[in-house]
Amino acid sequence: MATQAYEAGRLLEQEGHAVTVVHPHWVIPAPAPLVTAAADVDVVVVVEDGLVDGGIGSQLRDAVEEYQAAHSATGDSPVFRRIGVPRQFVDTATRAQLMEDFGMRAADIAQTARRAADGVAGARADQDLRAE
């Protein structure tokens, strides 16, 4: 999945988005540098090699919450989007078809990231309007 994630990052960078793609060598426990990096961004998109439930996305989200609580963080938590195989019966299909069905292709990953970033930007704009 790293290739798809890197390609999605490249697509987003070409559109002017600031992107960091990380391919950790181990995922459980969530590496401390990854936790601190994730705590400092607005959106985290995690692409799982397998099931979404209980994967690195869930582990990282929980670790970021614990990190922010331990460090008395006053900022907003990042928005997490987890991409992978849902916990359900999966019909027999080719790998390419499954990746399409579950939004695991580079273009799908980029679209998920765009939507999450747009949601964060929209929420901030709403907050700014209420402050006036």
C-alpha cells in the first residue's frame, strides 16, 4: 500500500497541498515520532494493508489522544481517515477490484484526503464567521 500512498501524496502535492507520507517499519506500538508528527497536523489519512478495525489507524488515533492528554494540548485533534478492508464478508474478486471497492487506489486515497482537508477548512471558516 506504500506505493499507492506515495502516489496519492504526489497527486496532492501537485495540487499545492502540504503532504507528508510515512511508511513506518513497525506499527504497534505506534512509534513515538509518528505520534508526535500526527498530533501536529490537521488531517491524518492511514492506509491499511488489511482490516481497518484495530489497525495502525486506530492505534495511532488512540496514541495521539493519549499524547495530547499527557502534554495538556489545547489545540484540536487531527481528523483521522482510515482506509482499508472493512470488517465484513468480502466477495471473491481480483486485488485490483478489491482496491477499487475499498477506496485503496492512489486517486481514491487522494480524494479521501481532500475531503477531510476541505472539512477541516470549512469548520475553521465557520468558526471564524462565528467569532465576528
